[in-house]
Amino acid sequence: MKSTLDVIQAPIAAEMEQFERKFRASMQTKVLLLDKIMGYIVKRKGKQIRPMFVFFTAKISGGDPLPEATFRGAALIELLHTATLVHDDVVDESNYRRGFFSINALWKNKIAVLVGDYLLSKGLLLSLEHDDYDLLKIVSNAVRELSEGELLQIEKARRLDITEDVYFDIIRQKTASLIASCCAVGAASAGADQETIERARLFGEKVGMAFQIKDDLFDFGTDEIGKPVGIDIKEKKMTLPLIYALQQADWLTKRRIIYNVKNNDGRKDRVQAVIEFVKQSGGLDYAIQTMKNYRDEALTLLRTFPDSPSRHSLEQLINYTIEREK
């Protein structure tokens, strides 16, 4: 039985296999320790959703068959994004990533930071060696936005004064910018004009916004599986369901809930009190509707591209991102 992602991936299955071979080969190095770590990184790859967005967007933008630049663009995004994840795990002192041990857990922080730097330089060189300046500009902008979004979230988390507008700014930079860059890279690598590249970028941004709101909903136990319930609350992260619920609350309730978030110390009763408050205040329904609005905006943009199997798969991929259970 094929998984949902296998069915969605069908129009680009051959290209995805080709990409995996090329990417694996590009990660080989003569430094034994580094080669071992690169092998580990390649082995624990996730669902490969980022390359899928690159390839599908390239195809609907006129890149059929896919040019070599599209494969390089997908590799560039994987390299730079993996570098940021390796560094993130060091900053967060995280021992796990997608159910595997993180690089810093296995090889310590110093090596993890150097590995992140190495991946970053590999991505830069890959683009410079082939004069892919347009692709490098798109991805470098996404990495800058990603860093700014993380820092904005840290700054706001200290005071817990995040408004909806600030929340949307944070997730646009932290999450949506990456999927937006995948789609812009796909269109640019296929030789599309500037208007088409921007339309593809905006489409990816809308998908990314919906994707992150779905992720935030997992925190409130809306599915049986996914990330641990209440992890964002424990880490004092203000997400859309909680922000909306607080907007509806009276001053005293708001004060009590913010106290529970600030001083939860991982206590289950305080975290659970926040979750119940959000559920009863309509925070989940509001976030679900907002997520669906972004999904609909993404679909409207997608339908401005010519009909094709790749466009149909992208429609399925959007729905997959908001219906997934982990």
C-alpha cells in the first residue's frame, strides 16, 4: 500500500530518486569524521517535502523536463536548512531531531557548530561554482528571515506580549519563508519571469503559514500523535490559539493564564489549565479557520498556473500539510 506522500510524489518520483543519489554523492568528504557525520545526516532525512515543493513548482513554471539548476536549487535549500537545524539543536540543547539523536548529542557542541558551518559553505560553493546567484539570493534571504524570526520570538517570549500581528510576522519569517523560498527557487531554476517567481514565492508563503498554524495546534492535543502536548506552553511560546483566547478574556482571567504560562515550571496541572482555557475560549476553532483561510489563498494562487499532474499533486500536498497527524 503506497503512503499518501508516495501517491502525491508520483509525477516527480524519478526526479526525487535522482536528487537523492546526487545529494548523497555531494555529501561525501575525505575527512573521516565529517564523512561519518554527513552519512548520518543523509540517513535520517525526513519526508523530503522541501525538494518536492522545488520540483513541483519548477514543473508548473515551465521546467519540464527539470533542468540541472533545479536539482542544485533543491540541494542548496537542503544544505542551508540542515545547517540551521544543526545550529538550532546546539542553541536549544536538544538531544533529538525527528526521533534520532541530534549531532550535538552524539558528537558534542563544538563539532556540531563546525558541521553546520561546513554545510553552509557547501551550499554557498554549490551556487557560486555554477553562477546560480539568483537561487543563492532567494535562499540567503530565507535564512536571514529565519534567524530574524527566531530572535523576534525570543525577544517577545520574555514579556509574553505577542499580538496576532507579531505572531504572523514570526511564523512568516520562521517557517513560511523557507517553503516560500522552495517555490521561488523552483520557478527561478526553470527560467520563469519575475512575476511568476513572485507568485510562486507568495504561494509557498501561504502554505508555510498554514503549515505552522497546524504545528501549533498539535500543542493542544488536537490529534492522537504528533509532538508532545503542551510543549510550546512549557517553553513559554505564544501561539495563535492562546493569543486569540487571551484577547477574549477578562483582565483577571488573562492575568491568571499568563501567570500559569510564565511560571508553569513544566507542571502538568498548570499546562493543562492553559490548554483547557484555550479550548473553552474558542482558540482552537479560530486557529483552524485561520489555517484554512491560508490554505484557500494558497490554492487560489496555485490555480493561476496551468493545469498539470504536478499542479494536482501540489494541491494534494497543501491538503496533506494541514491534515497531517505529526
